[in-house]
Amino acid sequence: MEGNTAEKRVLIITYYWPPSGGSGVQRWLKFSKYLPQFGWKPIIYTPENPDFGIQDQTLLSDISKEAEVIKRPIWEPYSIYRMVTGNKDKSANFGGSTAKGGSSLTGKLAAWIRGNFFIPDPRVFWKNPSIKYLSNYLKHNPVDVIVTTGPPHSMHLIGLGLKRKFPNISWVADMRDPWSTFDIHNSFLSASAKKKNAAFEKQVLDTADAVVMVSPSLKDEFQPFDHKKEWLISNGFDREDFKTIEPIKPEKFSIYHSGLFNFIRNPENLWIALEELCTENQNFAYDLDIQLIGTVDSQVMEAISKYPVLKSKVTERGWMQHDDIIKENNKAAVLMLVVNNSRNAKAQLTGKFFEYLALEKPIFAICPDDADVANAIKATNTGFACNFEEKDRIKSVVNTLYQDWKNNASFSGNKDKIEAYERKNLSQQLAKKMEDLIFSPPIAKH
């Protein structure tokens, strides 16, 4: 299929696009990078002036020269929130899941306002102008497939509006996170807001020609829909991002965590286990080094500060650009991953997991026993997973990882399973599914 000269066109509607940073941007940036190799021209529709706090200029180099990028103005209410609260930090945006201090009173109030006044999210004001603009665009510039990716789930409402106007264009709704059941926001929603979100979600699931899930269990977080039109296409890693990375033997037993570390992920039993290991084993205490890269909630740091030995071993590094995160993670002895300690945890197969795979270092996850990430670690033979309550097992696993580091144990991951998650391979899978979609009869609506 590679090198197919019969060009097909896919319109990708996404809020996140470079120079936006963070995990949300990379999925469709990388798909659009590789889709042209499989006969698809990506047309990106994205805001001209989005209100995101994290920027990563290094991602601009990944934009395909064959991609057409359309940027249109967006109005968002975040500036009003910052004016009212006096918080000028761009990451302070109505209690977004990336905002530091999300457990604070101000953060909770912001989340309540966000969830109950802006449904499904504060980007909803872009819906009608986008439907109007894209309706005119599509009349003069036909496409074979429309893709919407959320969150923000208001992107799917743009797709819903376009599908109603252009019923013969295939529409793919890409669900990166839950919608009406999302644990981070749902506790703040009124009954009316929950009902509206559920209604929007149902319309999207029923109307889209294909619904993409990023993990095996994610479909269970959505209302029932016709699973014959479900595609499972996970996130992954781009081998090109790692081509200059050389193996490093860490001088310390360095445990690295990168990305969001919010209050709902605080692994209290891990901190207890590490403190105990430090007090019981002087060598372990000397060797231990914990590096937290990215946004760390103040509640997590407060929890760590209760342990006198452990707190001296932890360094909070702050946010870094993607290239720098890879270089830093390469210095680790162990790469740590913690999912939300909540009902949605089983389906969380985070983007950092796949980038961890590419570094070929042991992964240590705190997650439910039956979580998708635990199953993926087992399938790829890349590390260990413990649940939040297993303090003794956490302690045992950390000690095993420590001994492996001391003994220079070699990495023994399943290369074939890991390779399946390369972005180029996932893009080929996506291209084939889109081709099947436009050349197959539609699935009957019930």
C-alpha cells in the first residue's frame, strides 16, 4: 500500500496542533506525517489563536510538507476566567486537567463553571463558525473522509454538523478520552449538564461512520453503540524521534516520571514503600533518585514531603519540550507511569507508555490489575504493574528493579510487540481502515 499514487483526502479537525505542546497534539500530528506515504493527503483544520498554555516549537518540524493546514479564529472564555481570578497563568483554564493545583478550591470552582456553563467544553463557541466555513470549503474542495478528534469533544460536534450537511462523506470520530463519564470533570457536573453531555455523546456515536478507540477498554466508558464500526488504533511512538538516542547506564537508581502528575494519581503507597526501603537499606537510599518532569500537582508534592528521607530524593523538573523529555527519560533506570486512581483507570493507555517503550528501559506502572496498560506491559514484556493498594508488592517490585539495575540486567522486551506501536505502522493501519470505509457499503443505522 505504501507509495499509492491514487491520492485520497482526509479533513482532520483538531484543536491541538503545533506549536501546541503536551500529549494531545502528537496523535494526529504523527498520523498526518505518515499518511501521505499511504496515499492520503491530510487537510488540517485547527484554531488560529488557541488558548493553550504549553507550547513546543520542536513539534513544528513534524508537520508534513504535503499537509494543507487551515487555521481559523476561535473565541474562548479563558481570558475572562483569568481576569476574574487574577491568575495570569495560561494553564489556569477553568480547572483543566493539566492545571497545577487542580485540587484547590479555586480549581474546583473553575471546574464547576467549566462543566456546567460550557457544554461539552469551552471550545464550543468554535462549532457554528467552523461548520459554516467548512461547509463552504467542502463544496469547492471535496474530501473522502472527515476525522474529528477529542477532547475537546466540541470538535465532534463540528463533525456532527458537517455529517448532517454532507451525509455522503464518511466521518470518523476519534475518542482519545471518555466524554460523559470522564472522571476528572464529572464530579462537578449538575444533572442537567450530565444529561446534555450524554445526549451529545450519543448523537456522535450513532451518527459517525466509524468510532476510534485508543485502548481496548475505552469503549466501556461510552454509551452503547454499534461496535461493528469501532476501530482500535492506539497511540504510539515515532522511531525518528529516537534516532539520535544512545543507551545510557544511569549512575543512580533513577526513577523518572514525565507528563501530568495530578492529585487523582497520587500513589501514597509508593511513597511509603520508598521511604521504608530508604530507611532499611542505606545503599538503596544513597542510590535512589526520583525525577518528576512535567506538571505536578501541589497535593502530590505535599504527600511526598511527609517522608523525610524520600523528599530529599525527589526533584520536580517542570515542563519540557518533547525532544528534551526524550533525552531526559533516556537517563532513567526505571520509567514510572501512574494512571488516575479512579473508575476510568482501566482504559487509560497513556501516550507516555509508548514513548517509554521506545527507550527500551523497564517500566513500572501503578494501575488496576486488569488495566489496559498492565496488559500492554505484560504483552511487551517491558516491566511491572502494581495496583494502588499493594504496598508490599510495590516495595518488592521496586527492590527487584533496584537489584536489576545494580546487576546491569539487560532489557528483554518483545521487539515485535513493541514495533507494532510505531507511528508509521499505526498510520498504515489507519489508512487501510479509511480506504475500506470509503469503498465499503455503509453500516446500516438502527
